[in-house]
Amino acid sequence: MDALLDVKNINCGYGSLQILWDVSLNVSEGEIVCILGPNGAGKTTLLNSIMNLLSIWDGTVSFQGNEITGVDTSNIARMGVGYVPEGKYLFEALSVYENLLLGAYTVSDQNEIKKRIERVYSLFPRLAERKKQASGTLSGGERQMLAIGRALMSEPTLLMLDEPSMGLSPKNTMLVMDAVATLHQEQGVSVLIVEQNVKAALDISNRGYIIEHGRISYSGEKKDILESKEIQEAYLGV
Ligand code: ATP
């Protein structure tokens, strides 16, 4: 069976500076897969190249068996890839509700939009409480919930999250990770999650990849990653 997302031998970078070296990874339907690695390893570059926000030099990206290398980002999104970039870009002057509406710009059926908004509110009750509030005034945790909620409005098959725990308290990190796990369990969404918070990411993941200096240095099941002495020393502070 084809993987849901299949990245094969990607090389890319900025100008003449190569960042990713022969990177391959895949996500199967129903999996939560994490990409771990230190600052500057190339994690964001990898997600951006999957979304074609950055052109790859060579290699291929396939989604649901179709090659999407070079396909417009908006079409990749339409095909079912939701992307929540680091930095939680929101329309600051618009309300929580309006931001969610914008996430459903491809949907015209008003009842369907209503249903999706209610689904986001049930996943993140805090957003329901703040639906009329301008998103620029939300807390860090609430902004992350809204960024994820907005991506969910297009009902993605695969959700890609770039460091959702960034800037969040341990409590909010848990809240966001729990919501991702619920989403996966209840709605069957597959997830590719980039994190520096190794424990939080592994907690909800089935498998993981470690990327160092733009190369995949390790990949394995959650259990293998947790039991690897090398990884524990390097990433888990053991
Ligand atoms: P972090 O966890 O710090 O976000 P990361 O693993 O996501 O790190 P990237 O953001 O992908 O790493 O960056 C990888 C390398 O590419 C870094 O050395 C970074 O300085 C460089 N880089 C990123 N964006 C650009 C750009 N637009 N132009 C030039 N170099 C860039």
C-alpha cells in the first residue's frame, strides 16, 4: 500500500546553501509521526519543502500516491494537507470565529461550515468561550489552538504541525498535544509533527525521525527512540 505521505531523497536549500541532504520519510494513514532535532537542523525547511513553499532541488514528494512535487501550495492544501506553521500566523484584527471561517474558504455549504466550527469548538472549548475576541489578544496557548482549529476547517487528511509547543507553558503544551491525540483518535487525522519538546511529541506519536544537520540520522518506533541510550543522552536530558 502507498504511504499517505512519501518523501523521497529530497535535497534543497536557500540560494546555493544546501540545508536538506537526501531526506526520505513517510507517514502512513492513521499514524502520528514526529520529526525531532536540534535548532537549525532543517525541520521547518522540510515541512516548507513538502508544501512547496520552498522549491526542492531534487527528490519527490507524493501524497495519497500522487506526486505533488512542484504542485501549488494552495492545491496541496486542497488535496488534504493541513499545515500549521511555526509562529501561528493569524489575522490579528479578526475574531476567533472569523479566523475559523477563513480556514473554510474552499467550502460553500453554510451548514457544513457551521458543523466544522462546532467540531473545532468541541475540541478546543476555550475557543468557543472567546469566539468574538480579536485573535491578536489571545494568549499563546489560545493562539496555537486557533491556528490548529483553522487548519482543521478544511478537514485535512494529514495535519502537519511545526513546533506547536513553542512558547507554551507545560500545561498548555499538554492541552494542545491532547487535542492532537483526540483528533487522531476520533477523526482519524494522520499527523506529522515537528518538535523540540521530545517528550511531549513522543507521548502522542507512533514513530519518529531525528534530523541533524539536514540529514535523517535515526528513525524508529516510539519505543526504540525512548529506549535508545544515545537519544536519551542527546535529547531527553537523561
Ligand atoms: P528551529 O527548530 O530553530 O526552527 P529548524 O530545524 O526548523 O530549526 P530550519 O528553520 O529549517 O531549522 O533552518 C535550517 C537552516 O536553514 C538554518 O541554518 C537556517 O538558518 C537556514 N535558513 C532557514 N531559512 C532560511 C532562509 N530563508 N534563507 C537562508 N537560510 C535559511
